[in-house]
Amino acid sequence: MTEATTQALVGLRDLSTLKWYIIPLLAIVFYIYSKEMSNARKKNNWDVIFCGLIVFGLDFFNETWNGWLMHLSGYSAAWTTPGETAFRVTIGWNIEIIFMFLILGIIYYNSLSENQDKKILGINEKWVVAGGYTIFCVIIESVLNQAGLLIWDYSWWNLSFAGIWLILIIGYGIFFFGAAVLLGLKTNKQKITMIGIVYAVPIIMTIIAASLGFVY
């Protein structure tokens, strides 16, 4: 295994690493969701909550296959986060990242105008905003990589021409474009079904991994 992978396995799901600052961060996430849920009830429009859930669910999926890659390759995941954290959930997923992804979908939704048919340069606004956030997040990811906080060990997952497209599409595009697809669905039932499927896949993968003794 790579040095970064070995380091990321240290303290994995170790409660002794917990820090007090996760409590106010958790409270902030709760506040955001409670405020948005209150507004959703008044407007009878739950799309903002759905966007929050779908983006986090897709991140859950990404972190799950990333862990499978590490275990099956015996080398490395596509990305690892070996640095200091208040709680390391998987080798590429820590509590700080989780809090960010819990509100990222809400940020995306609140960046859209109320008119979901609005177009920018002839393209539906939700796709343009999705593309903009994807690019922005990849820039931040690249800065974290250069800072040594987020490690890439594969030639196909880096800032090369081919690698950057993978990071754009799979690393972040899947989150925002997934939210855009959800917003295009007509009924709450369809949206809830999509969210359920997105969560079911990594949950099943995690159960299988646990039964087979995978560690990631």
C-alpha cells in the first residue's frame, strides 16, 4: 500500500480522535436543515431538502467505491485523506468532509432562481450552475491536493488531461448534475425513489464489505 493509504488507516473510526469543534459544526448543519424544512413546509416545496440529501447520498456512494478500490487493489484508493481530522470515517472521508457535503446540495439549490425554466446562454440554469459548482469544487480539490491534505496516487486520477476529466465528471459532476436530474422529476414520489436508490447502493455495498471483512 502507498504511504498515504497506510497513514489514512491509522485512527480509522477511532473515537479518541474526536474534537469539540464538531459539536458547533453539527449544530450549524442541524440549523440549516431545520430552517430549510420550516420554509419547505410553508411553501410545500421540499426540493431544497431533496437536493441536500441527493448530493450527500452520491458522495456516500463515491466514498464507498473509493474504499472498495483501496481494498481490492491493495495499493490505494483514488483519493485518501491521511491528515489530521476530528474523526476519520473511511480512508478518504472524514467528518469535516461529511459536514460540507451535507449542506452542499442546499447551497446548490439556493443558488438557483425560483423560475426553474430560466436559461443562461440557451441552457437551463440548473445545468449551468451545476457545471459552475463542479469546476469550483475541482479547483478547491486541487488546492487541497497541492497542500498535501488530499492525496492522489493513480496516474488516471490527477491533474493530467485525462485525470482532470475523471475528477470533473465522477469526482464532483455526479453530485450537482444528479441534483439537477432530481429537480427535473415531476413528483415528490419520483424524487424520493431516486434518493432511496442512491442510498441503497452504497448501503448494500457497505454491508457486503463488512461481511467480507473489507477495511477501508
